[in-house]
Amino acid sequence: MKVLYPGSFDPITNGHVDVIQRVARLFDEVIVAVLNNQSKEEFIPLEDRLKLVREAIDDVKNVSVESFSGLTVQYAQTRGADVIVRGLRAPSDFEYELEMSQINYFLSNGLETLFIMTNPKYSFIRSSRVKELVSLGGEIKELVPNVVFKYLYQKMPLRK
């Protein structure tokens, strides 16, 4: 079975990596689909995000990393995905993700969404908080893969 795990991954966090590793144990093929959202200002350029995601999950063999734009459900269908996977950190994520899964189900005539609860040790990590911490000089080393930390450290003045 082939699954699609979409997101902006701007930047990829340890929570994302955990979900990818867990999903890869459950399914034959995982496509990590990095969103290229033209209407949203990106923190990390798309090509760099793709590279960082690939490096962060390099040891997971049944995972590919691709970029896409447009509707997630349409991309999932063009790639032959059987399921869309979404990670949930907290109950507050559920309402938004439920609505999106129902829209995707409707638009696709039945493409299922599987929700994976994040490991509790990563439940407070979100990319937007990482970006905020980086911009304010906060510590992010334990929140992101080492390749992301090094990348951001080189690009921005982070405190050690």
C-alpha cells in the first residue's frame, strides 16, 4: 500500500521524522510530499526543504520525497496513493484535520485519511514555533533533526 504524507515541512521537525518512521513501518511505500505554496511566504526555500527532508530521513528506505502544489487530494491521486497520512499533536489539530479529510474524501470519491498521533515527547513541536524561536534566537537543537539545526545555524544567528 502506498501512502502520501503531505506538509510544508518548513522546517521539518523531530515530530515529522517520528511520524515518517512510524508510517514507513506500516506501509510499503511512503511519499513525503513537500508543499510548494506560492501564496505563502516560505521560511526555507523549497529546494532546501526537499534536501533537508531527504537528509533527515535518509535511513528510511521505503520513503521518497517530492514537491507538489495545488490540492493534496489531486496530487495523491496522480501518485496512486491509497491513503493520506496526517499527524496529530493535540486535540486542537483534530478539528482542522477532520474537516480537511472530509473534503478530500468528497473530492476524491473515497480517498481515506489516516491520523497518526504524535509521540508525546514531540507533541508541543510545530514548525511555526521553531521559526519563531529561530527568529528570536531561541534554542531549537532538540526540536529538529541535526541537519536542520546546522542549516538554520549557518543561515541565522542562533545561540548555542
